[in-house]
Amino acid sequence: MSVSSEKKLHGRRKSDGQDISLDLAKPVSIGILGLGTVGCGTVNVLARNAEEIARRAGRRIEIMQASARDLNKKRPCPTHGIKLVQDPWDVVRNPDIEVIVELIGGTDPARALIREAIAQRKHVVTANKALIATHGNEIFAAAQKRGVMVAFEAAVAGGIPIIKAVREGLTGNRIEWLAGIINGTGNFILTEMREKGRDFDDVLAEAQRLGYAEADPTFDIEGIDAAHKLTILAAIAFGIPLQFDKAYVEGISRITREDVMYAEELGYCIKHLGIARRVDGGVELRVHPTLIPNRRIIANVDGVMNAVLVKGDAVGPTLFYGAGAGADPTASAVVADLVDVVRALTTDPNNRVPHLAFQPDALSDLPILPMEQVETSYYLRMRADDRPGVLADVTRILGDLGISIEAILQKEPHEDESVVPIIILTHRIKEEYMNAAIAQIETLDVIAGSVARIRLEHLRRDWI
Ligand code: NDP
Ligand code: HSE
């Protein structure tokens, strides 16, 4: 171990030569806001790996103070030695604390607490993707002005160090696209429904018990959480400002068992993907259920696991995989940020890695494309009268709009029904043409009800 005498680190080996204890100069004092799933996970990891973390950071990290709403609640983490308070403002305003770790979530009071921490020249670590995606531009500008860091690795894909990978590891690349399963709760629900035939609500309740879900689980189910994360990833990948309001967002609540089954029959699996892609004229920013070929590795990412595919022009496709939610995996990312912050405490603010990977005055104004301009393939399911000419009517509408068909499947009618399910896979076409086609198909007398549409991506390495 190399030891800096300046920092007065003293390594002492036991006789077996394995255990090294450090007498570190002055610990870094941190304050944690929120002792829920991630807050307690962070306390546990900091306690369990204190020695290794200190050896990496160069100084010990000491939790001086922490806040939670209910101080009588039993916590699954050791709190002795930590001053527990109910009011998070006490922590933020504590002059002895150098780094604030915000693990409350949501906008209020998290935004005001972080702004105050920055105003007091404290560094911030947060797992709050909702806040970063919606108020990150303002928060980073304030941090830049004050010369402090705001680190947010845990905000995207739980324990996977994807921010670091895209922002630093792939910094030599022009990122072309990224696509990921970036909501653990949603992937857990889809996997349990597919593999065990479990009910949606029952699996969601389990995800909540396990601490995977957001305080408001509609964020997970309706794709909002994934869109927050995608907004952050796209900003870092393409050097654009955070623009959550421009993301197309669709969740998993309308996926039926029937669609899962038919997709499988056709060699695909349905995953909830966040996709950010650089195309002529702008950037696609979209979150929706997606059919992907079963043979892709990402199609086999199940349960609470997340995976993000990133395609760089130099490196080609890369894949990052790991737990997307949960106490310890998320704490792993929070603590990694803490170590980064401690290491950089004495560096010149102008020489730090920029928050959004690109220098703040070098962000691009590439527009986010409206969904109608996005080009993708489609899976369509409709219920049609079982009589001659029906398929011809449907394919004529598609053909007239320039939509070419890759496969058609006609299934047996369900019991007591006179209509038959028809499944069509199409080649790539702009969404506006598909919208027009669906609207026309739904007006046909021979079609019952509405047409179900799920987008389909092959995720080929030459997808640019
Ligand atoms: P929890 O709900 O488990 O914990 C929230 C904590 O904040 C609790 O200690 C709670 O106090 C406290 N708190 C809640 N509201 C307030 C308030 N208005 N004022 C002061 N304190 C408050 O959330 P998580 O730990 O799951 O999530 C924390 C953050 O991490 C969120 O931004 C979330 O999106 C993010 N995240 C979560 C992951 C996960 O797997 N859970 C993974 C990645 C990111 P009390 O305990 O007394 O109720
Ligand atoms: N609710 C989020 C998820 C937590 O399930 O992915 C991790 O960000």
C-alpha cells in the first residue's frame, strides 16, 4: 500500500500480514437526509466496509448526523454514534458537516435542502433521479457557481456504475445510442408475471415490501421513473441539457399476458426499455414496452436486475448489468460517489469531471424529436371477424401508408368469441404513419375494439 505522509496515514500490518488498520488524519463528516431503504443501506455499507473505504478515499467517512421523520421507527442499520434528528434542515445547516447525502426523494423538501447545502458550500450526493431529471440544470448551475460537487450515480440503474461508465469510461466516444432496462420494479413485475403467472398487484406489493418501488409506485409502473433515468443518461451521453418534459413516456400497465405469449411465439420478449438515440435532426428520448429478440442478452435480464446497452462509435456496443434497486446495491453507488467526493475535496473545481460529462458552456441544443418522428418497428394485435377479405383490408391500409409487414399470425378464436386475434409485425416506419394506420384500421367494421401496439427494436450493433 502506498501511503501519503502528507495525509498522515499510518498503515499497520498484523503478524499474518493481511489486516491493515489505518489511523487516518481527520475523518470527513457527512450528514444523511433520510434513513429509509437507501439511507439505511448506506449506513450499513459505510459501517461494514469502513476500513476498505477509508483506504480508497484516503480519509475515514464519518456519519455525524442523520434525519428521519419518525425517530421511534426501528431501523435495519446501526445508528449508535450518529446524532439522529427529525428536522433535515438541522443537518444541512450543521457547520461541521462537509457532505450532505440526500436520500429523502421527491422534490419537496429535497430540492430546497440541496440548494441550501450548495449555498453553504457543502458537497452533495443524491439518489434522487426525479429531482435531478426535473431540476438538475438549475442544481448543477448553482453547484458550479459555488465550486461544489453534486454526485448522483445512484440515481440511475441502482448499483450499476453507469454514470461513471458513460461520463468517464466512454469519454473518447461519440455515443450513438443507449437502450436499457432501467426500472427494477417494472422488470421484477414483468418477470414474475411471465415466469410464474403471478398477478400484477401481488408482485407490485412484493416489490414495495422489498424496498424496490418508489414512494409513489405509479412512477415505476407508468414509466416515469425510467424516463427520469433516461433523461439523465441522455444528457450525459449526448451533452444536452436535462429535458424530462420532452421524453415520451409509456409504462407497463397495459401489457397483457396475451401479448407476452404471442411475442414469445414469434421469438421475442417484452421488456420495458428506455431508449435514447442520436438520429438526423435530433435525439430520440423514449420509454415504452418493447419487443426485443429473445437471443439478445438484454432479453434475459430478469427480476430486479437492470442492464444498459451503450453504443459508442469507437468501442462498439457495451453492456452494463447489475441490481437496479434495493438497499445494498443502491448504497454501493452512493458510497462510490462519497469516495469520489472525498478524493476530489481538495481539487480545483474547474478541473473536476463536469456534472453532465460535457463542460457546462459546451452543451448542445440538439432537439428532442417528437414521438411522431421516431422510427421503429411494431407489433400490432387486433381482434377481427373471421371471414374472407379481412386481412386484405388491414394489409391494404398498411401498404397504402408505406408500412411493410414482416410477419402475420392469425390465432384461434377465444372461447365463445366470433372474432380471431391477428398479430402483425411490421418493418421500421415513422410513428406518425403507424398512428394513421391504426386510426384507419380501428374504423373498419370487421375490427372489434382497439388495436394494441407495442414497439419492436432489434437492437442490432449497426443500429445508428
Ligand atoms: P424511503 O421512503 O425508504 O426513505 C425515505 C426517507 O426519507 C425515510 O427515512 C423518511 O423518514 C424520510 N422522509 C420522507 N419524507 C420526508 C420529508 N418530507 N422530510 C424529511 N424526511 C423525509 O425511500 P428510499 O430509500 O427507497 O429512496 C430514497 C431515494 O433514493 C429516492 O430518491 C429514490 O428514488 C432513490 N432510489 C431508491 C432506490 C431503491 O431501491 N429504493 C434505488 C435508487 C434510488 P421515515 O423513515 O421516518 O419515514
Ligand atoms: N423504484 C426504482 C426501481 C428504484 O424500481 O428501479 C431504483 O431506482
